[in-house]
Amino acid sequence: MSALSSDAIAKPGVRPANPCFSSGPCAKRPGWSLDALSGALLGRSHRAPEGRARLNEVITRSRAILGLPDDWKLGIVPASDTGAVEMVLWSLVGERPVDVLAFESFSATWADDIVNQLHAPAARVLTAEYGRLPDLGQVDWAHDVVLAWNGTTSGVRLPDGAAIPAERDGLVICDATSAAFAMDLPWDRLDVVTWSWQKVLGGEAAHGMLALSPRAVRRLEETPPPRALPKIFRLTAKGRLIEGIFKGDTINTPSMLCVEDALDGLRWAEAIGGLPALIARSRANLAVVADWVARSGWAAFLAADPAERSSTAICLTIVAPWFVALDAATQAKAAKRIVGLLEAEGVALDIGSYRDAPPGLRLWGGATVEADDLHALMPWLDWAEARVRTEFS
């Protein structure tokens, strides 16, 4: 079929009201406008009483929505989720053997840091290909364990905390950046949890959140890290936790504009019903895509097991015969062409699969995304695939 014929393929009649389906920074909450930031403390010191109060408000509202146990610490740290994870890896890894679950890009990065940068003794990397979890039965929970609860670049998540023993010798360090506020986290099975503002609540980037269990605090205070730490990674001073970090005294200067935006997202979450409502919205988004995948004939979930399928980072692979018959380089071009057509039409922005993942699509299904927008997008995916099929097959 000619390129002229592909141009003649009819476009769907309905467009998503919001085409932002990026996996980070993610869509703003429904109804958001710049007016939400009108009360930001611009030009003010974050160390002034008003600034510290706003920062502490982010902490207290986050604690309440997530149901963080009373004896856990929660603080704001630099450099988004990446900064939060690196802080704890540099501060905690090395006291005992460590197992790392590596099943997508970011968890593989943590494995590389632990093995090749921190040179952790007796480190084990448990791997799995994109779309699968490592064998959790192989984890030694007497070791420290580093894992991502939800694979942002693979669309695979831990189904629950059943594999993690409640009584364990090691610490469980969990990167929850695309899980927090969209999935139930079993706090009794975790010791360190990190996330950022830019994911499920649609906040702005560059700020991370770090939650520490009493066991993690005890390790920090009793076992100095076996390496020098730059100031930006230091969580203790003179053998004691720096309590100010967990009350709004940030290590470096935060953006008070981003703080105001984070508070707006938290207030919205409270207004719609808190964590249960956020989880329900994300699951509804996954259901829209699942219904479409079941009838599409050309797309499939990268995560084959429904119990391990992410409701936020919804990763799709292309299984149509015309696509499978292409060589790897041409598959990448075809997938990129689908993404480009959708962007050119203004119906879906930033939905290409992550650069390390198999070629395909990645749709964000976090709580700020409206299910109606995903409903409207699905026919456009079919339109773009039909266009590209005529061009490449």
C-alpha cells in the first residue's frame, strides 16, 4: 500500500482533553492552573519560619495520606528520587552482604552503583529481562536488599509484600518513585522508601522524599558508612540522625515554588478521598488500557503476568506480525514513527518506551491522569499503528 493510502486512513473524532501521558514529570492534577502557585513564598528564605512550616507541611500531609507508621522518619532531600536512593546506598550499603533486584533501567543503575562504584562486598545482582521480576525465592533476606517496587521503565511491579519476611536481619531499601500514592506499600516489610514529587501527584521535579524505619535509623546511628560522604549525602552528625532533615530543614536550598506545587497536589489528594481514591484512579486507568489491549490485535503488555502489571508505568510492546518481522533497528524506527504521529496530532506526548527498554509505548496511568483521556487515546493508537503498518510492511 502506498504512503498516499496511509494518509487517507481516517482519524478518530475525539481527542484527549489532556495529551500529557509522560512518565515523569507527569500530568498535573485535573483542574490545575498557575493560580495554584499564587501563594508561593517566592523571594523568601526556606529557613524563615514560614518557609520551614511549608516544608514541614509537605512532610506531614505526605505521612498522613500514605499512612506512614508513627515511628518512621520522613524528610525532603535533594535531587529527586535518584538523590534519595543514592543517599541511602552510600550511607547504608556495606555493613552486610547485599542483594539487588535488577529488572529494568533504574534498578539496574542501583546494581551498577553498588557493584562498581561502592564495591560492596558479597553483592549479588538478581536479574530478569524486561517484563519479568527476578525470582524472589532466591533473595537472602538476611542480606540487605535493594529493589524497585514498581519498574518505571518495564511496567512490572511487586504484587505485594508476601515474599518479604516480617522478621529479617537485613534492611529492605525500596525505590518507590512510581508506586508511592498509587499502590499499597507494606511498611512493615520495608525499611527505607524513596520517591519524588514528579510522579503520581504530578509535582515538579528535583526534590526527593526519604522515609526511614526505626531499624534503618538504628543502622545509620550505630554503623558509620565505610566510605567518605559528601555533605549532600550525610544523614547523621556525631553519630546521631540529623533530625532537622525530617522536620523541614533541608540539606540544600529547595524551590519554594515546587514546594507550593507539591502542597497543591497533596491537598487535591486529600480532597478526592486520600490514598484509596488515588489507587482507584490509577487502577481504573490500567483497566482502560487492558480492555483495549485485549481487542487491539497488535499490542500487548510488556508485563505478561497481570498480578505484576503496573498501573502507573503502563508499558506496551508491539506484537503485530508486520512489526515482529522487522529487524531490531527497523522496529525501533517504526515504534518511534508511531510516537511521532501521535505527538504531531497533539493527542499523546512523550509516550515512547524508555531508551533501554524494548521498542514500544509507555503510558503513564498515575492518579492525575483521567480515564476519559485514555479512553479517547485508544482509537488514536490504532490509527497510528495502521498508518505505520502501511509504511513499514
